[in-house]
Amino acid sequence: EPEVTQTPSHQVTQMGQEVILRCVPISNHLYFYWYRQILGQKVEFLVSFYNNEISEKSEIFDDQFSVERPDGSNFTLKIRSTKLEDSAMYFCASRAGEPPSYGYTFGSGTRLTVV
Amino acid sequence: QQQVKQSPQSLIVQKGGISIINCAYENTAFDYFPWYQQFPGKGPALLIAIRPDVSEKKEGRFTISFNKSAKQFSLHIMDSQPGDSATYFCAALQGGKLIFGQGTTLQVKP
């Protein structure tokens, strides 16, 4: 079964450093997402990406965050200057297209620890 | 209005029992209601989902009941097994974005 692949599985970074979280969505999917889950809390939407541009972003997704699809396979989330409160699990997801639910699949996540 | 409220926060059920998790929403623009199962260290995995024009959907031991007028939906796990022990999230979809409930940690005792 096709999978969404995320790397690394765990990253530890110093506060103020830049991190890039990487995702390889399912190959024929068109819509890409990042979600975040702070330990013990619910999964929260960060951003959606379609046709090489952001289609929607949450209020969490401020100027320190950016997303990019640098080639035909990767989808990245960059945090420019990490803060302690950025520590969370970050999940990438992708879906094929309409209907909106079609093929919505999550990766296993990257655990980001900011120290 | 974007919230999805989920209860209970945690649930302990004996093997073979029925697990019931409830969710409520406000936004009538939601058009798809999935349930996700999450094991520690893993991403959410789709368990079962329902559209608002259907009142019930059953897949194996898992059933969603949907009450559109009350804006509530629930997950029933029949014959609960220790392997069902996980965190369960209800969610609602609007325009491709998922809004998750707070999650329910289910423990099924042997």
C-alpha cells in the first residue's frame, strides 16, 4: 500500500536554529498538508499546498514557517528560527483529489525537540 | 465554530465489551467525518468515515452513528480487543482541511 514517508523520524535542535522536515507524498497525489501534534494534545492543521502554492494556512503558520515542493517528489516544512514551543510531532499528509476525502494519508511523523 | 469536541478523554473497556466515543461539531459546512486510530509513535490512520447524508456506517467491528440534526457522531467498537488499545480521534473535513477532536485514549483490558 502506498505510503507517505517522512524524514527524519526524530530531530533535536537548538533554539533559534533552522530545521527542515522532509516528506515524500504518495506519487499521484495532488494536495499536500502539514499538521502538528504537541505531546498529549490533538492534531492541528498547519498548512495546505496545491499547484505549487499555499492554499490555506492556520494562525499557527506564521512567518517563521515555510513550505516548498523543490522537485516532483519532496515536500518540505522549514522552521526558520525554532522556539521551545515548536517541539511537537509534525505530520505530513497527502490526498489524491476530489472528493476531498480521497486517499487522505498521513505519514508517521517527525518528532521535533527544541532544546 | 471550527471546533470538534470529543469525549471521553480516556476509556477503559473489558475485552469483548463495546467502546463508545462521542463527538460534536458546530460548523454545518463540514462534509466528511472520519475517525482515525493512532498508535504511539505513528501517524493517524483512517479507521472509518461517514458523509453527513448517511446516518450509520458499519465496517467489521466499527460503526459510526451520525445525527445531523444534533450535530453529533459517535464511534462504536464492538467486541473490543486488546489490540484496539490506541488513541482515537474524530475529525471533520472542510475544503480538504481536517479539524480534529481532542482524542480518546482507549485501553482494552484482557
